[in-house]
Amino acid sequence: MLEVKDLSVSFEDFTVLRNVNLKLDKEVCVVLGPNGSGKTTLLRAVSGIVPYKGSIKINGKEVRSAKGVLEYSTNLQEVYTIGNSAWDTAKIITEIKGGDLKEFLSIIDYFNLDRKVLRKPVYKMSTGQKALVSLALALFTNPQVVTVDEPIENVDVNRRDKVVSLLRERVKEGIIVTHQRELVKAFKEARVYTIVNGELVEGDKMQ
Ligand SMILES: Nc1ncnc2c1ncn2[C@@H]1O[C@H](COP(=O)(O)OP(=O)(O)OP(=O)(O)O)[C@@H](O)[C@H]1O
């Protein structure tokens, strides 16, 4: 269960998000919005990596005080730049969350990625490799709540369908941020929100 109440995020004197409310109980929502509207900031707040006002609870635990909530995962790359390589990062995650490294490799193979990329630090990979590896890191432990930031941007057409299928199969609760209509269509039962002037408004306001 993800519960966001009266969330506001400001940088210096600029308020990016104001009074955002959102409750997810075993459901997925899709968040749209123009460039710079605050989508990634919303996911960063949920990940506890930007200061916020208001309340964000995952299974009743305030994320501000419970960094690394075990049931939660994200593909935000700044979360995955720890460790010397993506493989080291995967090992650290299994130590913390108890996931299975075979599961991680099976997602890498499913994406048809060369396993050699796992020896590189996440920041040295190509943009598309980074997107796919970060997603594999976010999903292989089967977390209950997942936030995903733009999972198919920068991914080639052949792998996009694979990403969408994997998300459909594994993400049962959480937030998907995207600019891509094909992803909105793939999650057609999900509630759609748009960030407009810092507020989270129900519906697709990008049309
Ligand atoms: N750490 C920061 N310090 C200052 N300003 C920031 C910081 N992080 C984000 N911003 C600003 O907050 C606003 C929202 O950024 P954010 O990355 O959340 O947008 P977004 O909706 O994800 O955009 P895009 O669709 O372009 O990825 C932008 O104006 C950005 O410049």
C-alpha cells in the first residue's frame, strides 16, 4: 500500500509539487506530464531521496524515516550507482532484500543483453543498457510496490515489447511515469494522472 498525503516538494524558492494526494492499494497508476513538470521528482520523493513536506507511507512506514523499505523498488538510476558494477549492485540487493541472482540473470537474458555489460558500473553503460539493467535490478526481487521512471524511452523497438510484458507480469502496485502512449495503452485498466502546474490531476491532460 502506497499512501501519499499533502505532498509538496520545493527546490530553493521553486515549488515543483504541491498538495499531491495518491493512494494505491494493489493497483498501478500511470503518471504523465510535460517535461519538467515533476514526474521524476514524485518518484524521487517516494524513494526518500529528495526532502518533502507531507507524508509518504509504504505499507504504513513513512519513507523519510524508513529508507530502503524492503517491499519497495524503483528503476531510478541514482539508486543503482552504488557498487562497482551492476553485478555487485545486484549482489548487494540480494543481501539486503533476499532476492535470487538467477532471477536477475534471467531478466538480463530475457532482454537479450550480453551478460558482459553487468561488469560495468551502471553509469558507464549505454543509455538503453542502463534503462534495461536498472529495470532488471528494480524487478528481480519481486517487490510489492514498484515505481518505474520512463522504462521504454531509449529502448530499441525489439526490446520494448519485452519490457512492457515484463512490467505487466511483475508490477502489481506502483507508479509508472512515461511519455509513451503505448505504455498507457498496455496498462489500460490503470488510473492515469497528469501533473499540471505541480498538482496531480486525474486523467490524461496531455491530449
Ligand atoms: N535537485 C534539484 N534542484 C533544483 N531543481 C530541480 C532538482 N530536481 C529537479 N528540479 C527541477 O524540478 C522540475 C521538475 O523536474 P522533474 O525531473 O521532476 O521533471 P519531469 O516531469 O520528470 O520531466 P521530464 O519529462 O523532462 O523527465 C524541473 O524544473 C527541474 O529542473
